[in-house]
Amino acid sequence: MIRVLLSGLTGLVIIGLVALNLSPIGRIYLPSGTGIVAKQMCSMVFISQLDSDYAKSIYLDPLLGGSKPLIHVDVDQDRQEVSASVLGLFWQQNAVHREGLGCTLLHGAANFDRTLSLPPVQDFEPLPLDAVHRDQAFDIAALNAAIDAAFADPDSGPRHTLGVAVLHQGRLVADRYAETVSQDTPFLGWSMTKSATTTLAGVLVQDGEITLDTPPILTADMPDRSDITLEDLLRMSGGLALEERNNGMDPTSQMLFTQHDVAQFAATRARLHAPGDHWEYMSGNTNLASHTLQQYLGADLEEQLTAYRARVFEPLGIYSAIIEPDETGTLVGSSYMYATAHDWARLAQLYLNDGRIGDQQIVPDNWAEIVATPTEHSDGQYGLGFWLPLEHDGLPDGTYMMTGFQKQIAFIMPEQDLVVVRFGATNGVPSGSYELAASVAGALRTAAE
């Protein structure tokens, strides 16, 4: 009788697991959960060089909520791999780190080369602090108070501000870091990466290789999307069903954490609107754009990434940047760029320099105006790969931003010639980022006059 009962219970468990695995929870939600843990732990440990327990506690545990005890994580330092699973048994996801390429979730793609590496051509070079300019241009007490406030926690909980850097007229006038990180720490920008993808588009426009009317370049197994333009994609007006709710069940979670080919997933989604007729923030748009832009850079990932660095980052003095690819080699241009606070600030500064570095025009001289022009139907809040502040945000006129999940942000303030970048792991509490930017702008001596 006991054997019969145990056999019956075992059968019910198996049936339950099969049913769960076939449901949206088993197909999308749980793999998304283990996927984000494996991928982000891999990147935070092997790119950002954070302690694994610390990284998980501030970046991931708040996202896992009540499911945190169910997620088992294994970090293999020797193989530079991370696996995550439910109860150490189910819905296992694996991510592997490659030097210069960051971390990639593995889903069995035949052409993934685990041995490929592409180290940067030189090490990161921090910007020198210009204390003389700082003291001339700022009320130092007000500037320090603004940064103090950014690292202070509200009553509602820790905001985990990790790094802040301020450029004025292209000069570093302030930076500060939490004890666990430093100037050398590459921070994940999350959707700030979209602004880097837009910058790559600007480089290709400047060099006459594309226009904003260029359609996406797709593989033979993708449907015809030739009526969509790069501008539609970069402005989030592609019209495809790529909803982004960040709840583990939405298409964006599915794309980033369960798929081996982000461009294939995005291109094959159903059409909901004609291109340009509807604005909705969806990362799949940018990944289609990223896939297309790569085709102008070379024949394979090594050539493409080398050209990306040489044409976008290296002229700006950026050497810490890593943009991670999916398993097929498409750079995840929506979400996966890591760079130091100084290098993110260098990217933002390009837009205050009218797209120039020295005598080299990197992007068109009107590119800043283009990216800061509101997209139709966006209620004035989104441009071309950049966000625009609303009136109640209290920021100076003309400000626009790169922004990312967990409150990563770079403020670009043309009238003040200011860049303010802030990185952290902020979940469920105010980040203080807008107050930081407004207070730094207010600390300028010209603002007080």
C-alpha cells in the first residue's frame, strides 16, 4: 500500500511539474528569473568585480522577492561561469564570461564560440580632477551637499547609490563612490545602453553609411519589416508586440533571459501598429536596430566590436566599455553596456561638444538636437534613444538624459555645460537623482548670480 501511495504521489508530482513547465510560468517566468540571476551575477562578478554575495543582495534579491530562497546560484571562478536554478534542480540557466565580451546566457546555439576574447586595446584612464576649475565655477559647499544627499538614504530604505561623477565644460569637478566600488568599477547602464546604440547610429550617419530612414537588416528566417526604419526603432515606434513591463512574464523579459537570438525574437513578434503611429517603450526595438547597425561594422562579432570601439569609444577616450552579445553575436544594444562612471560621462560629454572630439566630427553636428527632439505620441518624454524630463522634474531647460533600470542615469545639461552621472542599485525607494542634478546645477556660481 505504501508503495502504491508513493508511486501515486510521484506520478502527481511529475504531472504537476510537466504542467507547470508547459505553462507561461514554466516557459517564461521561472526561466526569466533564473536567467536574470545567472546573467547579472556573471557580469557583476567578472566585469564589475563585485563580491558575489554583496552583488546579489543589492541588485537581485529585491527583484526576486519571496522567491529568493528558491533560487540557487553557483559561481565558478575557474571557468568564469555562473549557473542559477530553482531549488538547484529546475529551470537552470547558465552564463559564461569572455574577456572583453562580458557575459552571455547559453541556450544551445551551435555557433557560440566560448574561446573568443577581445581585450580592450588599453586600460581605462580616469579623468583628472580639475580642482582649480571646480573652485572657480562652483559653490563648493553646495556641490558637496548635493553629492552627500545622493549617497544618503531616505527613511523608506537604502538607495544604494554606488557612484556619482560630475563634468563641467568637459572637466571632472567631482566624483564619489561607495566603499564597495571605485573609479575603476564598470557600472551596468541597463537602458543607458540605448543611448550608446543611438550614438553608433549617429557615427554611421555622419560617415554616410546609413540614414535614419534605413530599414532593418534581417536574416532570411525573419519576416519582412522593410517598412520600419531605424528612426522608428530608436524612437520606440516600430509597432511590434514587444511590451516591456519588467515583471518576468512580459516579452522583454522573455527576450533578454530565455532567448538565444534577441533580434530574431523581436523581428518575429506580431505587428500591432503601423510604424510611427504608436509610441511605447520597448527594448526589442533597440535590439533590432543594434542588429542592423552591426552589419555595417564587419562580417563577424570580432570585426564588429573592434570597429565599434574604434569608431565610437576610443576617439572619446573610452576604454572600459563592454557591450555584451547574445549567443548569436548580436550586441544587446538595449541593455548590456558596462563602463566606468568617467567613461559614461565621456559619452554624455560628446553631446555637449556638438558631436566633436578635437577636429574629428564623431556624429553630425545636429545629432544632439535630433536625439533631444520629442518623439510623436510620447507625450514629450522620449527622443531618439534619450529621455526628456517633464516639467515637474525641476531640471534646467534643455536637459535630456540617458536612463536605465535601477536608477542609472546621465544628465546632459547644455545651458550649464554640465554632465552628471549616477549609478546604483535602487529598488522601491526614491533615488534622489533628479534632486542631485538640479542641486549640482544650482551650485554653479553663475546660477547663484
